[in-house]
Amino acid sequence: MRDGAETAMTTTTPGEHSSTEFRTLPLAEMQAIVSRFDERFFAAQRAAAPTKEWVRKALRREGSPRCPAWLRRLSTDVIVRYGDDLAELYCRFPDDVVRVRPYEPTIGYQPLEREDQIDDVQAMMQAAEWTDEWGTRWAHAFGGVGATAVDHPIKEWAELGDYLAHRLPDPHAPGRLARARALLADHGERNYCMGMLPLALFERLHCLRGMENTFYDFCEHEKEVTRLCEALTDYLVQLIRDFCQTSISAICLTDDWGSQQGLLISSPMWRKFFGAHYRRIFAEIHRWDKDVIFHSCGNVMQILPDLIEAGIDVLDPVQPAAMDLNDVACAFGGKVAFSGGIDDQRLETATPQQVRDEVQRALTTLGRPFGNAYLVGPANVITPTVPFENIQALFEACRAT
């Protein structure tokens, strides 16, 4: 536990959650709150019944007595705000999966010898800027959720050769999976553990080039985009090989392809640039007998048949604000397991009973008709604007199956 944890107690009660004072706490106190939360969360996971086999069976569509729950989808600031109250919920309702992140996605791997290391809590709770190992510059605004890429290392395609030769990160860097291995030592043999590899292909591409440039590149720089995507795929395959030699149960890759209405590019263009790369990546994960969880926010109905054919086992998330649950279930139920399904965008304004009703609707639509092949939980992160009583209702409903 970090210094000061013994004195850093949350000052709110579940009925006093309108204050924003948590954002101005000293950094050391925020770190202590997050550290204590993690200790209690993982202690609850160790004390709970093993989940590895039955969750795997559920997500492989082989049937299970109930839908597994994944509820630790939290922004750092919601942990800081609700602290011990939130930890108590996880003690009462331990997650059925353990998310294993080697590092915070927008920070990336930080070698121990780096002098400008930034703490995860500092990056997500204070105004800050940093450069990751890929050369992407990130910024977090005070009061914001997550970070935004503000500068990109490949400004001209003439730089690509030098970048690939000298600046592309080493997937086998010593210590890259150290945090993950430490977590797996406690949980890997008994819990269903998801190894997170965020910013996979498309997301990494626009982190390196910038979003506007990337869309232009698809039309005007096909050769260069293809070369860079091949290099990124090689990197991922090598990293996956290392990760899959641990006790991890699944690899979760993230590439947000959807807006609220549809794909960000045409489906033929998606197939042209990315289809074969995903097939290769998913095949490597399956070669090690691990499950493929693919995270893509938004409406991805157009490419979901392609993703299923390529080998995904779990679609994450089914996002109610972007895809109709009934349409998704009718078209793809039994062909892939689902994840998410609870509208995180409504958790802030719904009543607790409306939250419970939405959970039941998702369970009866996405889970029960398909042998409970549904990882029930919010479609995206829970933020500190969500009332605590709604978070409590979500937990109770997801586990009352």
C-alpha cells in the first residue's frame, strides 16, 4: 500500500455524492484510496469461488448456470470519489472475471530507467501531459475522463522507414508483462483472467498519424498504411505469444470502429486494410487455446459477421445507444458471446429501479436464450457522475441471475 493509505478515508457516505471535492484531494491521498480499493477488490476475488472453468464454458457457448458478471469497468475518478463504499460492493459481489492490464493504455509500458515516469493516478486525476513509448503525446484535462492524443510521431510518411527501424517498441522488452505476471500469480489458476491489449491496430494507427491524417491516408497512401499495419500486426502477434504463455484465459483487444450510427469507414475499406490482419491475430490467440474478446464501441453491425468469421469469441460491448439489443441477439445470438449491454450513458439519469429493469432486459435478450453466453455489465466505464445508489442497483441486479 502506498504511503498515507492508513489515513486516507473517504469522507462521503452513499447519500452524499454531489460534491466534486474528491478532485482536489492531495495526490498522495488519491493514490492511497486507489491502492486500498485494489487491495480490497483483489482480496475479494481470492476469497470467492473459482471462476476460470465455468466462465470459460459460458463464453464458449457451452452453457452455464448464470451469466458471468464483469463490473470493474471504472474510471479512476469514480474509485477516488466512492472509495471504500465502492470497494464494499465488490466485496459483496466479486467479479466473475479479472481484468489484467500490463499498464494503463494511454501511458503504455514505462521502463524502470525512464526518468519521466508518470503515475497512473496522477495521469488520470490531474492536468498532465506525457509521451508514451510509441512517441504519441497524451494530455489529460483536470476533471476529464481518460486522455487524448495531442501529438503524433509520424508526421510525414517519409519518416516511416526510420520509425519502423529505430522507434517501434520492442514487444519483448524486459518487464513489459511484469505487472500482469504478478496479478496472474494470485489469480491466473483459479479466475477467468482477461489480458488487455488496448490500442490494437486502428487505434494505434491514428495514435501514430492522427485521426484526420489516417482517414486521408486510407485513400491517398494505401501502400504506407499497409506497411505500417503489417508492422503493428507483427508487434501484436509477438506480444500475444508472450502473454499467452502465462495462465491468462483470454486476450481482449480494443479498436473502436463504430460511431453511434455506423462504421467510421466503409466495410469494404475495413476488409481491405484490416480483415486479414485480424484473422492472423485471432488465430495466434486461438493457437494457445485462449479466448478472443474484441472491444469496439459503437455500431459495428456491418462488420460483425466478418469479426465472427475471423474468430472472435466475445463481442464487447453491445452498446444499447448504438445497436438494438434485439437486433444483435436475433442476428448473432449463439454465434458469439456478448458483453456489456447495460447503457452506461443512462446510468447517470436513471432511477435504481430503471437500472434493475435494464439489467433484466439485457439478461433475457442477450444471455438466457443462448445458454448464458453473456458477460453482463456496463457497456463502458462507470464515471463519478453516476449516483452511488445506481451503481449498487447495477451490482445487485447483475448478480441476481
